[in-house]
Amino acid sequence: MNAERDAAAEPKAAVDFGFQQVSPEEKTRRVRDVFASVATRYDLMNDLMSLGVHRLWKRLAVGALHARPGERILDVAGGTGDLTRLLARRVGPSGCVTLSDINGSMLAVGRDRLLDAGIAGNVAIVQGNAEALPFADQSFDAGIIAFGLRNVTDKEAALRSCCRVLRPGGRFIVLEFSRVVLPLLARLYDRYSFSMLPRLGAWVAGDAPSYQYLAESIRRHPDQETLLGMMRAAGFDRCDYFNFSGGIVALHRGYRP
């Protein structure tokens, strides 16, 4: 009992918040503040930052998930619901897409945009932490997390949680910024990320620091092979990945055994 108490009292290891090292609790708070700050301009900034290419990446990811009519799909850290909109049309009125995010501000924007698009009957909205998803084991046929994993404090716990809520054979996709594999593109991408992104954040969202964090968080995110190993360690089977745009983004895929 004393050993357990002493272990519980030990300070938790620091984690990355961009290029800074902070406590896990501090990272969770700061990430929440970042997305609360940018929620209303989040989709516009994505269009500007990627010249609209993020929409293609997301459509490719949704296509790779192979959602079918009647299925139950989980959109983890789904924020403003752009993937949920695409998935809701695929599962049809007999299926259901659950939009889950830890940030209430992002979910509020997502709910309004789904309603504006006429999508309501086959969508559920649940505020929850990806590290401990508030769903029973084997609740979903498939799941996806797009551009959300790098913001999670404990990525390994989130991947285990996502695996747990899938039924056996359930598919899971991680779409995330990754490691650029072309040297010239990598240099240009670095210059763009650390010069233009904070400026765009200041001009459009009135928040340069949040987009400085974005650029830094991408560099701290595990590369393709490391994330592949993390998915296997979390319990996923038949894992593989594909690079988009020279490795600026990678799509990782796995299945619950």
C-alpha cells in the first residue's frame, strides 16, 4: 500500500506542448485553450493553410474507411464535424456516426454546421476524452481520428481506447501530419510552417501563438514508422500506412483482432 501511495505521489513525466516541455495536465489545459480560441475560424484556417487540400486528404481517409449503410462509426476528436458530415451520408438513416471531442467549443461549432447541412437523425454528439472514450467495449464498426492525435496528451492511451471500443474486425484510421520524405519539400515546408502559419493565424484568427503551436506540434508528432509501431502496441492488427503529399500527411490503418 505504501509503494502504491508513493508511486501515485510521484510527479508525472513532462510531455511536449509544441517545443516546450510541460506537465500532462498543463498540456491538456493549453490544448483546450488553443481550440477554444480558434473554433469559429478553424475550418477557414484549414482551407487557407492547405489551399483546400485538407478536404481531399479527408475524403481519401473517409473512402479508405469503407463505411457502409447501417454501420456505427466513431469520429474521434472530430471537432467541427467535417468528417462526420461525409460519414453520415455513407451510413445512411439506418446507421449512426458519433462525433466525439474533448473541446466543447469545437463541438458547438460542429453541431451547428451539421444542422445547417440538414444532418441530425443519424448523428450523435458526445464530449469526451480520446484517452478514455466514454463508450462500452465493441460499440463501433469503425473509427477515425483526423488531425487530432498529435494534440492528445497520452497518445498511447488514446490508441488503446480507440481499439477497445471497436468490434472484432473493426477498422480504424489515423489521418495526421507526418514526416516529409522529400528533402527539398521538407525545407520548403519548414519555411512555410514557421513563417506563414503564425502570420495567417494572426491575420485571420487573431491568434498567432496557436498556429505557432500547430507548426511545432507537427514536428513533435511521431513519424510514420513510429506511429505504426504505436498502433500495433495498442492492439491493432494488419497495420499499414500511406503517405499523401510527399509525407506532409500520412494515413495509418489498423484493425481490431
